[in-house]
Amino acid sequence: VVDASHLLAELKEGGQRHLRYNISPSWNPQAYMTQMDFRFSNRDKGMRPVELLPLWSGGGLNSSYNDNQPTFELSIPESAKHVELRAIITGHGMDNGNCAEFCNHKHYFQVNDSQYKKNHGAAGSSEGCIAEIENGMVPNQGGTWWFGRGGWCPGQQVEPFIQDVTSDWVPGEEMKLAYEVKIGFTDPPDNSGNIALSSWLVVYE
């Protein structure tokens, strides 16, 4: 079960919508039987997501990764009640230093004067995914399912990284956002795998 409440902003106008579901890379011929259910509820929060502003989308993790990440200056309507940064991050590949599947890639998000960090401390640990069984990890698969990974475990839903950035917003002024990745305390070296990233600034009214 994954909280996708932010995507309600894409439904506010009604009408037909199309959903794309990526199940595995093109080189994997395995077939899947897939079922997806949507659960809607009104939890009386007094606000709802009304605008979804796309941010960064990851890519090959190498020495130019950070140089390729744009800085955003976004206008937020003064009617906003809540603003959040939301990102879904996973690392893949086992190249330089077993990155980015089995290394701790650290993601830094700068929102005006505040910085927020998402790291993957369980990556590379010998039993990191065993600890996630009670949280949706599927045990006893083929391969090295028990090793800790950079943002995911086999069969488990990926939990979004969510930060309330409302207090970083000055009504009437643009919000400036920047993003970079470090491995240790340095920029990633070449051939460090791949980062799958979906990220948004979500506006609630």
C-alpha cells in the first residue's frame, strides 16, 4: 500500500486519465499478473492537493549527475495552506563501489534556506532487507534478496520521502529549490549506476 495522495491534484479536473505501469526492465522476459486498487477517503484534513509541480527525475549516477540537475524557482499561490516536497528514490546498478543498488547515495534537497537529506544507510548491509519483512518485503526469493539496498527491497513498496516545506515558503515570493547527490562527502564518480527518481512540489488548499 503506497500513499499517492499527491496525485489527487491530477484528478481535480475530472475526465479520462491514463496510467502507465512499469513492472520491470526491458531485458526481463518474466510475465506478471497485476492488480491495482485505488482507495479514496476523506480524512477531514481541511485541505487537499491542488497542484503538482514536477521537479527532478534522476538518471545515470556519474561525475556530471549534479551538474545536470536544474534549480527551480516556483511560484506558489497565496491561497496555499500547505506545501510539501515529495520524492520517490531508488538506486540501481552494481558498478563503481556497487552503486547505486548497494551503496549509500545521499540526496540533498535545498528549499530556500533549509536543507533536507534522504540517505540509504541500510545499503550494502548483509541483512538490511530482512529487517523490512514486516514492512512489506517479500522473503525467500531467488538471488540475494536479504541484502540492504539503496532505497528498495525486492517485492516491497517504495515509501516516498516527504518533507513539509510550508515554513520555508514566503507568501508572495518564489520558492527556490536545488538538489544534489553525494556518496560519502563527495560527488559521485563515473559509472556509479543509476538513480530512479520522481519528485514534486505539492501544493494544498
